[in-house]
Amino acid sequence: MDTLVDYRVEGATARLTLNSLHNRNALSTELIAKLLRGLRAAVTDPQVRVVVLTHSGGTFCAGADLSESTASPPEELAVNRAREMTKLLRGILECPLPVIAAVDGHVRAGGMGLIGACDITVAGPRSTFALTEARIGVAPAIISLTLLPRMNARAASRYFLTGESFSSERAVEIGLATTAVTEIAAEVARFTDALVMGSPQGLAVSKALTTDPILRRFDRDAERLAAHSARLFVSSEASEGMVAFLEKRRPTWADTDRTRETGDVGGA
């Protein structure tokens, strides 16, 4: 059985490994809770100076767990999911320890928000990235809070809208990843060695200088975006998109083979 999240301390590093292989490390309620518990454990351990967030299997994180069953009404479930994601992203941003994402696999949808929340992202050669929300009838609402401050504006427009996947090298070009390397373990070790040279106080305050502007956006916009995300998730288009995804077929709106007679639209 999957343990969902493995927690291990190695020297001054707490390693949180996403290990929900049955659903490609999708963000279920339980996985999010375990990630938050792992972050709290790292912060309260005086030995730990750095957190590394990594994964088992070929996918870092597939986004929200669309197959998760619950007795809650759909509207309530959608709001709760959005708030859980907000809490997780805030947990990474507010963590006084530097958080490194070590990625060598696919990153999709909500998983992209995790990358955006981390202070440093090391991407290996098997990494691919995509914001696929629009393809299932929703939008990257909550995760925009961590992604838009990282990505350049043109790239954000392109990938928020098209859902195209892109490489680790491209992720570095647009500001999403820090480095793209072939030897990911060596690069993570290089960063952790550099980070432990900083004092706990110095690292915590220096990190806050970079994350405070993002957290102010959370304070201002998170609840509104959570409500917006929830409305999208219970819409008819999202229902069709999610069913199509689970059935591995194209959603109805992607049927572009039909032709219509068009006329002159006029003009000045």
C-alpha cells in the first residue's frame, strides 16, 4: 500500500517524498494533510535546516485527485479542495526553512503550484510541465498565486491557455525552475551545502523577503479565487471535462471538425 508521503531526515535535510503511486501523486485530502504534517515536523526539528520535496515514480504530481470519493455535496467538496490547496501552498511559503523541489518526472496542474511555492526547483531530464486545467473546463485559479510571480507574463499567457507541455530547460527560461540538470541528486546536494552555510535566522528572514509579496496576494485574493475555483469545478463544462479525462476521450468542445457557414462580419 502507498504511504502517500515518506518523511526522512538525512543530516540537516528533511526529505518529503510524494509516494502515492496509485494515482500519480495526485493531491488527495490525505496526501495534502500528510505533506503539511511533514513540513511541521521539519520546522520543529532543530537538526533540520533544509526541506527537499521530491517524488517516487515517473510523475512528481498529477494535480488534484479527480477520482477521490466523498459524501460531501459537490459544491462543498469543491470549496474544501480549493481551501486545502491554499493551505498547502501557504504552508510551503510560510515555512521558515528553505524548500527545494527535486523533480525528475511529470508535473501537471496543481503540482505546478507546488513548484511555484518552493524556493528552489531543480528539474531533471525526464521532467515535463503543463497547466492542463483549461482542457478539463476549469482554470489554474489558486495556483496562479504562486505561479504568476515566478513565470514571465508571455509564458504564463501561453501555458495557462494552451495546456501545452514543456521541458525542464524551458521551465528555467520562463522562471518556473531554478536549474535543469542531468544529475539531480548532485545539484540538490550542492544547493543544500550552500544553504546550511546560512544561519537559521538569516535564512528565515531572507526567505520572508521573497515570499511576503506572494503571501500578501494570498491574503487579498485567496478566498475569492477559492470560490471562483469551486464554481468552475461544479460546472457542466468541468463535469464533461473530468469525465472525458477519466474515460480517456476528447471532451465535446474539442470537436472542431464541424463546419459552419460564415458571412461577412463587416468592418470600418
